[in-house]
Amino acid sequence: MRLLSLFAFTLLYGGINADDLRGTKPNVIIILADDQGYGDLSVYGNPILKTPNLDRLCQESVSFSQFHVAPMCTPTRGMLLTGVDAFYNGATGVASGMTTLRKDLPMAPQFFKQNGYRTALFGKWHLGDTYPYRPQDRGFDDVLSFNGSMIPLIANKMNDSYFNPHLLKNGNWIKHDGYITDIFFDAAMSWMKKQNQERKPFFLFLPTPTPHFPNQVANKYAKPYKNRSHKGEEVPANFYGMIANLDENMGRLNTFLEDQNLHKNTILIYLSDNGTQSHQAYQIHNAGMRGKKISPYDGGHKVPLFIRWPAGKLMHGQVIKQLATVQDILPTLIDFCKLKTENLAFDGISIVSTLRDKNKKIPERTIINQYVVVWKDPSGKKWDHCSVMRGPWRMLSATELYNIHEDPTQKNNIFSQHPEIAQQLHEDYNNWYKEAIKRHQKIQWLEAGGQAPNPAQFTAIDWMGTCTDTWKHAHSQLNSKGYYNIQINESGAYQISMRHWPEGSHLRLSPKFAKARLRIQQAREGKFDNANTAIPLYEKTLLLNERQSAKFDVNLPKGHYEFAADFLTAEDQFHKSALHLIIKKLD
């Protein structure tokens, strides 16, 4: 529920000497696996997959049997780093203008940086590819990442894979050699070694890109699982291989921490961003749960959580069975590290006392887990892709009620048998939703001009509209349609470039792209349809003749706009929207 906790500390952003903090402030490492389900570890009973290093970490940590995230990656990431529900923080879906966090909402790296920590991100961000939502805009000193949800995406370099990818190092594309997960762990350990030598406390966010699709991994990791089946189901060799590689990297990280004498005073947190992405893995072993990634049933959002801090007097080796949520992690870290912050309200609560004392239970509360599947319905209507949780109770779609203590597979709907529980959860949800839907429909503006990079580059990952057809370059011929919500920070002359293929590809538009039409109109708050109804501020159509791009020069006052950049056929019929939009402020 909203406003479950309130942290009131004295604001002391200035005058903190990081050297003075050394030795008293623990280091923090958060590792967020991508698409690894609760059943995708051998410690939780997987009969095929072997994860010895993660099993060891589980045994050395406080672990959780009822820890919940969102069933999709962007909402989980936003809630992890803000402690605030997805509908309140802005990051409610994986595309369609819903991957960005409210720029006025403080995030974990900002808290740590303001308290004398060095901060870094090595891995998948997926919380905004453009200014002011990039990780370097949100408190990270050092960044090695990529755009969007995965490497083979229109927002990244063409024809890249998990092997030898181009990555963004502090905003600049650099080609790297090796496998993507190994690259991020190597970079993270090199960075931590430097901080240790300089005696600086650090906050490291290491969100791995695996085992998210595409299922690419070296054969040595997949080979033990190839040509195997279990109870009639083919073993997903590459998916399990990606987890085996991740497990190996966890072993390397543990050895590194011990060698650098960082093991004792480092808070190490390991979790996943949603349930398993693999249908085969789901069929082989899902720890007795219904649902996988995207599902509002427990299999979509119950994930592993391990917290280890040898110097922190935690109940290592114990399992916490009360309901906990990803929004609890940031308030807990603020408490652990004694960070000095403003007066802040979180939707999660600090669970420090529970981590240290088995007699201190997490208070019972109602946790509302709602997000959007943007290719189905981005509007966030009532009960759409929502799970309301309290203790053992799970309410879904307003008429489904389950007790997971008695029915962990969520097959027996007992809504009619417990009207008092159903009524309470309905009331809790309705009270939450009244404000949540207003926040969800508030546009998070992409920005050009002023302090934004010039030129500012946008891709269809950020437009309002369909997204399924826009993720990969291979989908380039499908008829995707969308428009961009953009804030122009500075009045003046701009050059607008529409592209189908990214800059640097040198690919020409096919003859099907006969014309380009740019339409700019005042933005309409909270709209999800294509921009085509209002009188435009600017509209122009160009003949293309197989160019690489279409360019328009236009004077724009400072303000909020919808940019509808569409390619047309020779008969003026819509063909598809521009996957790339570049806005350059002219001198």
C-alpha cells in the first residue's frame, strides 16, 4: 500500500568525506538476474540444472520463500531502485513510453552518491535510453550498458549478439570482445578493485542481461544439457547454459571479494527480475507454481532473494517466510548503510530487524503488484495484469482468490468462500488505484534542446504505440505505428531526421518507402492512440526516392509535442512509422 513507511533523516548532502566513511560504511552489490525463475536453481529443486555457486550463496545468506517482484523486467527495476510502486514511479512497461522513471523521483545511486559512495552500473538498465533518464543522468558515476531490453534491438548496433557486442561506456559506443555476462562481471571487478585501492565505499548495480532471450551462450555451458529430455519435455540447453555461465561468474565474484578483503563488509544481494522466460524450463520445474514471466500468478513474480553481509550480524542460513517485495530493498539498504536522506515516503519498508532477529516478523500488509503488457493494453485499466497479495492470499482479476499456503499451484479459486477477505483486498486495491491510475497516465517526456545531447536520438522503443514489431532489426518490414512524446527545452530552429535503418548502417530505404510525412502537434496528456486528430503545428510530406533518411527543418517553440513521423506508399497510404527519430538543434 502507498505510504507504508516514512524515513526521516537530516539532510546532509554536502561535506561528506568518503575517506572518513571507509570502514564504517558497508559496500553494496546488487545483482539482478534477467528472466531466471524461482525454479531455475538447483537449490530449489531443479532436477536438471546445476548452480553450485548460487546454491552456496543461498546457504550463506538470509533467503526468502515469499519474495515478489513484477512479472516483467522494467517495472521490477524501477521499484528496486526507487522503493516506489511502478504505477507511481512511471516505469510500468517494457516499451511504448513506459520504461522511464519520473525524473523528479530520487533513486538508489543518488542516495549513495550523496553519502560519499562511488556508484556504478555494469549491465542492463532498461529504464530509459535518452536524456534525462539514462543511468549517467540518475546518479551513476560509471556506466557500461546497452539500450532497451536486449542486445539485438533497434536501439543498439545492428547485427550484434551476446558475443563481442558494442556497449555504451559512459555514453559512447565501444566494441567489446567476449561474452556479454563475462564482460560485465570483468568490468565490475576491475572497478571494485580500483575503489578498494582508493579506499572508497561503493554501490554497484550489476543487472545481468542473461538468461533473457536471445538464448545465446558458449557451447561448453550448453553442452551438458543438450539432447536431453525430462518427463517428455526437451531440456532448454542454451537457457540453462546461460544460467550455468552466470553461476560461474558468481563463483568468480565470490573469490574476488575474498581476495580483495571485501567479503566481510560487503552487502551482497542477489535476485531476479521476474519468473522464468523459458516454456521448457517452466514445464520441467517451476517449484510447484502456476505461471511464468508476464503472468500475474505467483510463478510470474515470486523469485529468489539472497542477502549476505558477514559483518552485518544477519541470520545467515535462515529462510524468511513472510511476504516481502522488491520495494523493500532500498529502504532496507538506507537503514543498513545509515544513509542520510531527505524525508521520503516509500511503498516498501525496511526489513532490517527481520534480517537480524528471527522473532521480528515482517508486518502483514497488502502489496499491490500491477504493471502493463504494452502490446496488449497500455492503459492500465482496473485489475489488468494485477495481483493483490496479503499473507497467503492472492487476488487476481477481481474475481479470483487463492490461498497459496493451501493451494500453491493456484488452481482452486475460493473467491466465493471467503467474502470478507475478498472485500478487504478489493477495498485496499480500490484505494490504491484511485491515485495510481493518475500517476500511470502521466507522460514521462523525452527531451531535446537545452541540456539534452545534441543531436538527440530516439527509437521506437520510446514511442507511444505498438511495440512488438519494433524490437528487432529483423522486424523492419512490419507495419508498426507510433508517435513520440517530446519536450523541446529551447525555442529555435531544429532539423528533424526520420530513419528506418539506424545511422551508420548506410542502408537505403526500399521502394515501399515512397514518401515521408512529419506531423508535429501539441501533446495531449494521457493519450495512448496515434497522433492524428489535432490541427498540427507543422506538417510536411517529402518524396524519398530511396534515400537513407528524410530531413525536415522546422522552428519550434519551447513546449511539449507529439512527433508523428510516418513513411507512406506512393498512393499516400500509411506504410510504417519511423523507427529512428533524430532531433538536432541548429545554431
